[in-house]
Amino acid sequence: MQAIAVRDRAAGIGGLSLTELPYPHAAENDVVVRVHAAGFTPGELDWPGTWEDRAGRDRTPSVPGHELSGVVAELGYGTTGLTVGQRVFGLADWTRNGSLAEYAAVEARNLAPLPADVDHTRAAALPISGLTAWQGLFDHGRLTTGQTVLIHGAAGGVGSIAVQLAREVGARVIGTGRAGGRDRALRLGVDVFLDLEADRLEDAGEVDVVFDAIGGEVLDRSAALVRPGGTLVAISMPPTVRPRDGRAVFFVVEPDRARLTDLAQRLRDGRLDPAVGAVRPLAEATAALASGRGTTGRTIIRITED
């Protein structure tokens, strides 16, 4: 099969290359998915799991990409809950070959059924962003109706989903980012947008939850904005400054079939609009992903036509 692979850790995103790799093996409780569309996060080239298996052994050449949407092509021994030919989407494993390939072996529990009227391209933009936003806001941040949430990177892949979910539960949303993201953030429903290069972050006032996808100085300064009993939630790095009378949480997204199913229904109903930018074929994936920084929306790789 054709796949995008990485071999040289020092080469970064420039080390991506189109190559031929063996068809994947479906282990126990796995399915092999014929991938129709895939997402890629540049930061994953810094993750140990991209280069090593669970035992710490080198596994290059490895296939990056952890978001996928496609059709079940094969069931591993003991796999239940899914069938051959079924449309699915979800998360590829962190320490195994991923989604930038014609086929990927994935634990069945990491996948959810995809409704027939949801496009694979849009579905592939949802698993990491959607689950991260949900888990950050509600599982860790405990956001509820009537509270105020400050979302850093409100026009980005994760932040834009977080804005929509927070608005749906009736929270007041303050979004931040660069000036170029203002219009999208306002369209998604933020009540206030702060330009991090021109506005004072402290003008946000006290909030119940900070959801941070940026890190660095912005994360550190945000701790002082959390009111007593509130929560600072970070996904890019562990907080080094904690709220005085609140909680600080750093987490890595976890697979959740039930929540993926719920997010797919929101996508189907028009209640979620994932930030999809360029859509490019697998043959152009290397060039597309190498030039993807700073573009509007997620770059999705279209691998197989419906």
C-alpha cells in the first residue's frame, strides 16, 4: 500500500515521504480500515510514540497521522461491535502506524460508526479536536450553563470546536487569538474576542474555566484570571503557574467511542463546524503538510474516494 512515512527524527516535517509499505496486520480486537480521509498534527513528530513502540523499540519507518475516516476492510480475531464494510471514524493508536496510508490497523474501541450522510473529509477533522475540546471543557473543566470560559486559540482546530460546545451548553465565551482569527471566532459565537498581540489579556476579567491550546506566557498569565473554585485546563504543556484558589489540569486526549458518536451526530445536525482548510490527495500530502503552518483550517488528506 502507499503511505506517508517518516524515518529521520531530526528532519521534522521535511522528512515526510510517500513510500510503499506492507498491508497492516489486524491484531486481536483490531480492525483494518480502508482510509478515505486523514488528519495530521505537526506536533506529533515530537511525540515519542511516533518513533517508538510501547516497549520503547525503534519502529521507523513509521506512518504518522492519528485521525481517520474510512470503511472497515477486515476484522481482527475477537473484534466485536463493528462489521466489514461499515463506515467509521476515530483515532489511530499513538504508538502504531497511523492514518496517512491507504490502510490502517486500529483498535476497534478507538472507532465509532459514521452516518452515511457525513462526509469523510469533515469527519477526519473531528476526532482529536472534538474529543480534546469535550474532555477539556466538561470532563476536566467541569463547565456548566451560565459560567464563563476563556478559550485561547478560539479560531484554531481545537479552540473552534470548544467555542461551539461551550456555546451549546449556555456558557459565556471569551475567545483569544491573532487578529486574523477574529471574524471566524465571532461567527462561531464568542461573546468577546481578544487579540493577543493588541489587547490586554487581563481585560477578560475573572472566569470559571480557562481552556488553553497555546501554552507559554499566555498560559502562565491566565492562572490569575481563574476565579476561586475554577479550573485552568491546558493541552499544549503542563501549567507552571496554578490558580490561587482553583485547579490546574494538563491532559492528553483519550479515545471515547460514545463521545465520538455524539460528536458525529452534532456534525450531522449542523451543530458543529470543524475547521477544514485545504483538502489534498495522498500524492500531494508531503508538500501540503510541509506548507500547512499558518493556513486557515485543518489540512485534510483525501486518500480514497467514496
